Amino acid sequence: MYPFDVSCYSIQVISRVCMLMQIPSLEAAKINPRTVPALKELHYTMREINMFIEVNNHAFGEICLSLDLLLLLRSLFLSLSGCRSSDIHLYPV
């Protein structure tokens, strides 16, 4: 096995590369995945996609937290002022 971790690559992609190169496996042909430009680019692309998903999940969590805080502040304001929700014109949340 090579020190380069190929577990992050899709098995379908590796098998397709092997099929196109007419070899049973990358290891059998003594091919280091780092030397195949398409596999190297796939690795970088998958990392970028994973980072994008992670950032979006984090951002979504922050938006939900902000919404929860807004609802909490709204209910606190309404309870302290003695107003009903219909008495004040807030953006409906």
C-alpha cells in the first residue's frame, strides 16, 4: 500500500480508471494515486466540497441559533410590556 490515503476516493472512480487503463488495480500496476492528475484533482475537489458542506452546516446552525434568540427576545419583550403580539407590528417570525 502507498502512504497516500486513497480511501477518500470513490471506489467507482478508481475502478473506472483501472478499467480504462486495463489494469486490475492501481497497486497491481504500481501506480501511486498522487501521480495520476485526475485522481489528485478529485482529491482536492472532494476536500473543497466537504469544506463547503461543513461551512454551510455551521452557517445554518448559526442562523437557527439567531432565530431562536430572536424568538426568545420577542417573547420576553411581549411579556414585559404586557402587549399582545397583534398590538405591535413586528416582522412575523
